[in-house]
Amino acid sequence: MKLVSTTMTGNNEDVIGDAIASVVDWVDAVVVVDTGVTDRSLEVARAVAKEKYVERKFAWIDDFAAARNFALQAAYEAGGDWAVMVDTDETIDRCGEDVRAALENAKVGHFMIFHESRIYVQPRFFRLPVPGRFDGPTHEAYPAASFGYETFQRCVFRDKPKNEEQLRVKFERDVRVLRAHTAKHPDQPRWFYYLGDALQNLGQRKEAIETFEACAALRGWNEESAWACYRAAESWCVLGDFVRAVDACAAGLARHSGVAELAWLAAFASYRGGKMQDAVWWARTSIALGCFRGCGAQVLRISFRNPMALWEGPYDVLRFALRNLGDAAGADEAERLFAEAAKARAASAG
């Protein structure tokens, strides 16, 4: 079996070395795709990869999916049986997992790995030649679920934090690209979700809400649709409209009734809006759906998580709401369970 890593790069001389160093010892070839490098990125990559280095050029067309599809084809043409993708601002840590053995014995064509936060997974290992293609100019998607995949339980990827200016540039680029893309594809909810995400991160709350609502209205993938409602509710909370925040959470639960975070955010919004009894009921609903003394582990979810809300968050709201209602004993018990749930979350992550 030949395992080939792929890394697309522009001017990333400060980070590409770490990305390639994280995989070079356990892959057989390192494909680096030059999307328009004018700095020392290729020199740095070549120095780390040494004899495993393979360079290909791709003329950048403002489309990450096109570049990823090119990279996977390049890995196949380099003789790869499997490809592993590592971005220039990422590193992959196997954490003791025997990745090569798993690939050699795999019955599926794709493997997901968790982000180190364990909040979401991404497809990172691909049997070659790939049966599908990435789609989308940014926040590109690959239909691994359509072809079958497994998820490594220990292997994770880490991304290097961006500074404020780098984030601003990224979000402004996403807004520019996704405004054009949603205009061309008004029936595809994914791109409305990520346009809303970029707008919210730029502080453009009202437009973000409208965009998240457009995503939810299309009723695509239920988890994404529900989370679009969650994100809209976040912005309503920031804007101080707690009634609309609760309404957005309720709309999200109508799309995916197992998302505990929606009930938690409704509890928080109710508390902030002065509706203490509503806050109590929403918090108890969230507890029932969550991961601490609830059925959260049984809810099938792929992505979009708020770990705090799945564990101790409901008790946080509950302890304050009950105390406001004069239930000191109930508030004390919620305080105790808040601490226990926080410890349980830490233990589950470690």
C-alpha cells in the first residue's frame, strides 16, 4: 500500500513545514500543490519532505474544491493507493493509532478524523482513485457519507490559530465568494450556512440572521438546518431580542429534535429575558437531551457541537433560575451537578 499526503499551498512559508513534518514519517510520498507561491513555501516543504517530495502546479481560480480535486488526482497519479490531506495551517497527530494498518484492512473508502476539540470531524483519508468530488469554492464539501466511511477515534488534526487580521481577511473572502455562490445556487443550504457564519464573525448580525434563516428554510440536512437556527439565536441574544432567540431555538428543534444545545440556548435566552420558569423547563429539556444524565450519547450527530451546552451548561442556567424563583435547595443541587458535569466533560475529552 502506498500512502500519499497532499498539501495545497500559497504563500505559507511560516507554517507549511510543520504541516508536512506531521505526516512525512508515515507516508510514502508528499504531494505539494503550488497554487501561486511567491515566497519560500516550496523550499521549506522540499527540505522537510526530502526524497518523498512531489510538486505539482495548479492555477488558482478562487475555488478550494477544484484545488482539492486536483490534489487527489495528483496523489493517484503519484501511485497512491490512499491519500491523506493535511492543510498548510494544520498538523495531524495519530495519537498512537495504527493508521496504516487500518487503511490496509479497510472495507470503506474514506476515514474521518476529529478536530482536537472533538467538536467536529473532517474527511482526511481517501482511497484512490476517489469515487466523489469536493464541491464549493470555500468550506468545500466531500460526499463521504454517500460512499461509506469510518472515523478514527484517536487520530486528530490541529489547526494553528489565526490572528485578528488573518481572520478578518478570511471572513471577508468567504463573504465575497459565498454571496456570488448562493446567488448561483439558491437551493443549496450549505452555502447560506457558511455565508451566515462569515457575516456573524464580521459582526454583521442582522444580515447573518437573515442568511441563517434562509439556510434553515431550505430544510436540507437536518443537523445543519437546526444549527443554522442555533446560530441565528446566538445573534438574537447579542442583539438583545431574547423572545426571537427562543423562537429560533424552537424552530431548530423542529428540524432536529435531538440537539440539546438548542434547548440550552433557549434556557439561557429565557433567563436573560426574565422568564425564569421557562428557563427552568428549557434547561431540564436540555439535560434530558444532553451527555450528562441524558440520552446525548445515543443521538447520532456528525458535526456542530457546543460541548459546554451538552454537559454543564443547563445546570448553569438552572442554578440561577431556581434561585431567582426562591428554590434554594433546587439551586444548590443544580450547583452541585454543574460541577460534576463540568468534571465529566473534562474526563470525556481527555
